[in-house]
Amino acid sequence: MANGPNQHDPTEVPSTAVPSYRFSVAPMLDYTDRHFRVLMRQITRRSLLYSEMVVAQAIHHCDKPGQQDRLERLLGFDPVEKPLALQLGGDDPGLLAAAARLAAAWGYDEVNFNVGCPSEKVQKGRFGACLMAEPARVADCIAAMAAASGLPVSVKHRIGIDARDSYAELLDFVDTVAAAGACRFSVHARKAWLEGLDPKQNRSVPPLRYELVHQLKQERPQLQVELNGGLGDLAACQRQLELVDAVMVGRAAYHHPLRWAGVDHDVFNDSSQVKAKASTVVRGLMTYADNWRRRGDRLWPIARHLVHVVEGVAGARAWRQQLTQAAGQRDAGAEVLDAAARQLEAHGY
């Protein structure tokens, strides 16, 4: 498990003509931490994964002598997680450039800029979705990150905010940011209401407008356009991939991880991996969990993500309860996962 810059030798994955961003798991605060990303690697080796959003200013405060443990908490990952993008939040080109430079040093494959989060806390920091009203500032941030890091820099954004939700305004935003060097536009096909709706409501109340994302790709064929929002299964993703370059799945990946066990085969044309089952996912985490425990950290931050691996099968509720109770003990280790896997294997799951 890597603990510092330039120590992230990636696990080798056979080459493929299909780029990793073709299917990705969206950055989600409190969800896509390093443990969930390792879990997803038991299900798909090809897809692009994202970190939770990390604020550039927080990285700046930790990038000092004596703060390396805190910096590792923000940026550390296991090599198996690659390909991996670091999502950054902020509005200061200088701080973002420094953070992007560290992302390259730590071995990330891409930097993603958050221009989609509508939370009140993020707005107070003058970043996230409110930056859609300032395309020139977003462009300055993108250019600074790209120049400092040498990494591809993508942007995740909405189709609009508040009353600024016309296609013309979306196109102006995209054109301005594209000219600054953004490599890809991950478009959540809902606008965001910055006042009156909380982040959860902003993921469901504003209607999905896939047609605007499709039109963007049609009118800007040279750009890489990725569609995000409301994609609940692989069939829905496949339909969208006929019209855009890539798809991004969020909470449907977290709450139904095994629903995506066919991604490598169906999206990336890779038949080399055995399709994951619940038991193989749990077993696949055992070595990682053992290494994590050797650092002095507890099992629960890993095991908490497993509660969604078993669904729609007999005994799922009891299995979750047993796992939660056992993994919540302070001295719990990988043996808890072994026992959980054995239970699943006994029923063919």
C-alpha cells in the first residue's frame, strides 16, 4: 500500500483500444474513498475510478514538513485502484496548480475539476457548481492545472445553474473551458438549483435533459463528452454510448456494485476476467484489509462498503447484520471477511 509520491507502480492491465474513461464511477463525497475503489476493482479492472473531491486548499495546508500523514490521508491510494483520477475543488488557479502537480507526483492518471457540486458549504468556498457562472475563471483553473501537472484535466459540471440553463449558455461554458485545454466534459444532465434545493434534491428534482448532452456532442464532435445522471444499469449505459463518448455512473454503482460486473466484457471487450460474485469481491479484499490493519487502522471503514454487495438473495439481511457486528469490533481483521466469504460460498453467491 503506497504511502507517498512516486511509489504508485500501477498493476499491469493488458492494453485495450477502449479508453478507461469510456465507463467511470463518479466521484462521490463519503462514498468513493480508497476502500470502495479497491472494492470496485474486484468488479471492474478497466473502468476509470475517481477519488472523493479533495479541496486544493486542504492539500496546500498538508503539503508541509510534519504533515505527510495528513497528506497521505488525502492523496494516498493502492496501486490496484488505477486507472484513477483525483477530483479537485477550489477556485484559485495557483492552489489548484500546486495540487495538480502533487497529483502527478503521487501517480494519479488524471485530474478532474469539480464544477458540479451545489452544496451550500461548497458555494461558500466559491467553487463547485456556482463556477458555471464564471467560465473564464474555470478556464484559468484548467489551464493552470494542466500546465503544472502534465496530466489530462477533465471537468465535471451541470447543464446549467438556476436560470442560466439555456443550451447557448452551456455551449459558451464548454467552448471557453475547452479552449483552455480540458480533455473531457463529464456532464451531469441536470441543472443545479443553488438555492432552495439541497444536494440530494439536486440529484433528482431537476429533470434529466439528455438531449442537451447529445446535442453538445453532435455540435462539438471533436470534444470528449461524457454523460452522467440517472444511469441505473448497463443496458441504459450502452444506449447512451451510441450517442456520447463515455458514461459515468454514481450511486447506482455504490448501492448496486455487482450490477456492473459485466462492464469489462460488454464495454471494454475484455473477456479475460471472471465475472465477479459477492464472495469473490469479499475474498478479493482480504489481503488489502490485512495490510490496512497492519497500519493500525480498523476494518470497519473497509467493511462498511460491503453491505451492498449482497442484495436480492436469501439471507442477505442476516449476512449484513453479522458482517456489521463483527467488522465493528475494534480488533476485527481479515478473518471477518474470510468468514463472510465462506457464508456466501456455501450458498453459491
